[in-house]
Amino acid sequence: MTSAPLAARLTVPSGPLFFPVTAYGPDGGLDLGVYRAHVRRGIEAGAAAVFACCGTGEFHALTPEEFAVCVHAAVEESGGRVPVLAGAGYGTALAVRYARLAEEAGADGLLAMPPYLVHAGQEGLVRHYREVAAATSLPVIVYQRDNAVFTPASVVDLARTDGIVGLKDGLGDLDLMQRIVSAVRTELPGEEFLYFNGLPTAEQTQLAYRAIGVDLYSSAVFCFAPELALAFHRALREGDDTTAHRLLDGFYRPFVELRAQGRGYAVALVKAGVRLDGLDVGEVRPPLQEPTEDHVKQLAGIIERGRALLDAPAGAEGDR
């Protein structure tokens, strides 16, 4: 698939962007059958795209061999129904290797994550992502967060690079994002460049991102409560802020507040949610750790209350 078709398929997605967890068995090894079931469920539930082996999928914990197997499985489960993008990261040489493994596995695109450990200058960062983009024919979305934060001028340089089609923001600096969007719009008028809200539980901030022209966002909640993620996505698409606020107040805010109670919960709590939904995807791998038993119980209650919001008449939650 060329970058143009991928960009077109992601510009106005029909459903949430799905970031599946990676399933492990009791011995800690990959459980490919469960992983396939998880990906298949997400696609059948209405995902518009699958981002395999990215942050929620514990890219950091996978060997190259496991990565290749999982990406290939996601591609097979999609069967072309939705695009499959794969993570790529670490230093430039390894990021290039992962990019090529993803291409060989049949992926439609890449999410290029920050380089490992080092804090590089703008010139070095741009060079890094250009080399990743040049390594394959796959379109690349660059993930801004942690040690990979760009000036507006650098994003213009990235947008000019063949193969780089978008920027996913995991930083949360709306002033910077507004200046980035403005700079690309000014310097490259008419250029189709995608922007994504990539903050953990992105729904919580999506109304703000939408206001500056960032309509795409990742949804980890879709992994374990697809009906809630779909309802929120539909509310945004239809401009139904009443329903969006209802879900934010009754489900997303409590979930985010619980997520903030443990390091690594952006992955571990999501994986616990998938298990609560009836699919045993196993535990997270070290250095992440499992949520406490009490936090899992709280999660179950939050999900139950969120689902009740979908059944209750509008305004009913405010009458209790």
C-alpha cells in the first residue's frame, strides 16, 4: 500500500484506532492464538485500523522474532479489511530493522517511536526519522513524546520527507501542537499531513485536540470496552458533545484517575481490562508490573458504570 491510500483510510476513520495488547501464556511466551482472537475481535467490533506491537502492545518487551510473528498475525487477521501499522523504535539501526521486518510481515505502515535513551538535537532527530522512512516503502507516522519533541520547523522538515505522512503527539503541549499545525499549513499549503492525539487514554483530551484540528486519536479503551470507545468516537464524529461529556464524566475521568495510581498502568491496566472482558491475554512483562487486586476491582466497577451510561436515558446519571 502506498502512503496516499493509507492516509486516505485514516483521515476520516469509521471507528477507533485499535492498539491491541500482546498476549502471553502462563510461561511468559507469546500466546499467538489469544493474540489473534484479540485482534480479530477488535476488527469485528469496528476498529478502523490496527496498530500492532506499539506502546500498548509492549513493543519494548518483544524480541524481533516475536514482533515479526505478531505483525504477520495481525495482517492475516485483518485480511485487508483495515490497515495494519506496526511499531518501530530504538536506535536508528534497530528501528530500520524493525521497519523492514514489518514490511516483510505485510504491514501497511509504521509508527516510529522515540529513539532509545538519548536526548538528541533537532537535526539528529530529523535525520533518524528520515533514515527510518527511507528504509522501506511503508508510510511512517512519527511519534512525538519523551525524548523526541520537535520544533514546528522540524515537523515541516519531516512533512517534506518522502514516506513520512503524519505526527502522533504523546506530549500534550497544545500550544506547541497548534504552532506545528500552523507551520505545516503555512509552509506546505495543500499538503496532506496527519495529526494524532497519542496521549494515554486520548479520549480524555480529544475535545481539546479537536479544537486545534487534530481529529485522529488512539484508543486503548477500545481493547477492553469497545462499546464505550465506539460510543465516544461516534459522539465526536456527530458533534454530540452531550454524549461525549457524559462518557468523559462517568467513565473516562474515573478511569484516568485510576490509571494515574500506578506506573505503567497505561498498559497494565488496559491488559487487566481485556482479561476482565473474558480474554486471558496474560500479564505484562517486566519491567512493567501488574495492577493491585484492589485496582482491578475498581477497574471492573468503572467499566460497569460506563456501560450503564450507554443504557441509561440522557441526563439520568445527573439525577442520581
